[in-house]
Amino acid sequence: MIIQLLSETVPLGANTVLLELLESVLPLVKYTLIVLSALVVILLIIYIVSIYIHHRQRKYAEWKTDHCRSLIGSILSGNKPSAGFRLSPRERNCFRDTLIDEYSSLSISGKDTIRDLYKKFNFYDRDIRLLRHGTWWKKIEAIERLGALGLSEAEEHVLPLLTDKRSEVRFSALRMLAFVGSQKLGKMLPEIFADNRRWAYRFLVNTLSNTRIPIDSLKPLASSSDRDYRKAAAILLGKEGNRDAITILERLTDDKVKDVRREAVRSLGRVGIIDVMPALSSKVDDNNPQVRAVVASALGVLKDKNSLSLLERLADDTDFDVRFQAFLALEQFGQPGMAIIAKYEFKYTEMVREFVSKVGSTSDAA
């Protein structure tokens, strides 16, 4: 039809040229469609085969994991002696990873057995060698495995990695050492912070906050000229019942940097003993509202009735957040605290109404 239309609308000479052009193009189009169809079929076959291979690999991985778990269960139950037990090269990595997976769900005696097996099959020695590997992610894999099993005896091998050139390795080493409660971390604190950029500060503090670091190790940070170091010391000193830290924290509450003062006050609240009251009382009139808000929160944690007068002052603060934290703290004292809140019924009507209604609904539920 296309050729007929062209013959009716185009002059005879031009029509002949177009016909010859169509005759030369149509076979090319035909072969192109055939090639594209063949490519689609090939891609479809590759896709189906890849799905099949992936399915087989997944099934094999599941079988291998179940097999390794069965072997471990037999050893733990005493049905299969570990002495003379041999693993094939294909079983080793699976057996190692399954040991680590099983570790967290076992009792203390079971965990000891898992650690012993880890060493017996030379997985521990291999991980120690990998700590000196030239590839950084190999080091991290070894560190993570040693940490997952709580192998504190690897401490001396992991400590040098706190100054590794790769930040990923340093962070992994720090996490592992903090997890096993390394007592040698404290001496390396200045070096740990110095070897990491400021963007890593929060990670370092969060990781170290789970470790009880000796106070003497934190003194250099607390007296540092670097504001981030002082702030880190203020946070890390805030352990429950840490009476010996109070003197340093009191000094940090007078720091020129409000973030340091705020964290020092917060840590005094976490120490949670009556000895911190003088330091908290001195910061009720701090010139920064963030500090005053944390003072109110800390007084609520202590729940010392002698602090009610301080909280009453903070409940009438010019800053909303300070007033709100003071109201939350007063709420912890029950009726005496609610009586103070009620005094501000006309001055801060909405806030008082919210706290009174909350207490009322709680009483009704009880």
C-alpha cells in the first residue's frame, strides 16, 4: 500500500528512486528485527538461567549452614567429639560463620565452648594474621569476628589498629575494644581523638560511652585546650555512682563553652548522687537556656526534695524549654511538685493544663 501511495503522489522518476530505496532498506529492517528478537531470546535465557543458578546457590548455602549447625550441635551436646574432628576446605568458612551466629544464643558455658572451638580449628590464629593483612576490609572482617565472640585476648593485636591509616579500620578496632571492655583504651584516648577528624567525634564518644574508662585517663581530655576533647570528657565521666568524677565535672560546668557546660551538667545528673547538688545549684542561673534546661532535667533525676525551690525558679524561666523541663522534673515529685506547677496556672495556662490533665488521666487509669 505504501508503494501504491507513493506511485500516485510522486513523479515517475522520483518514484523509481524511492522504490529502489525501499527495496534496499526493507531487508535491512528485516534482518535488524531478526537480530533484536534473537538478542531478546538470549537475554531471556540468561535471565532464567541466572535465576536457576541463584536458587541452587541459595539452597546449597542453606543446606551447608544447616549442616554446619548440626555439626556444632552434635559437638556441644557431646554426641560428636571435637578431638580428631576435621573440616573440609569447603566447610571451614561456613563452620566459622555458624559458630559466630550460634554464640549469642548460648549460655556462658556454651559461649566458652564456642570460643574454644574457634581456637581449636585455628580460626582465631587466622584472624590474628589477617589483622596485618594489606587489604583494609580483610582487617575489618577479622576484627568484627573477634569482637563478636568477645575474644578479649586479641586486645594486644587490635590496639595498634587504633592508629591505622584507614578510618574504617580505626573505628572497627575501637568498637571491638570497647565491647570487650579494654582497660588500655584510656591511655590512648588523646591519640584516638587526634587521629580522627572532627566529623567522627560523635561516633567516638558514642562508642566509648559504653566503656567505663578510668578517671585518670580522662583528665588529659578534661583539661585540654580543644573544646571537643573537654566535651568528650564531660560525657564519658557521666557514669552512675561515679563519685570520683564529681570534682572534674564541677570544673567543667564553669567552662566557657556552653556545650561543655551542658554535657557536664547532664553527666552530674547521670552520676545520680546527692553530692552533685551544689554543682547543679550553681548552674540554675547559667546565662545559657540549654544549660538551665539540663539542670532542671538533672534535678528531676535526683528527686531530692531540697531541690524543689530550685525547680520552682526554673519553672518561671523566660525560656520555654527550661520551663517545660522544670515542669517535667516537678512532675516526678508527685503532689509537692504538682502543687508548684499549679501556682503558674494563670501565667502559663496551657502548659499547666496539659500537666494537670495528664496527671488526672493517669490517676483515673490507676
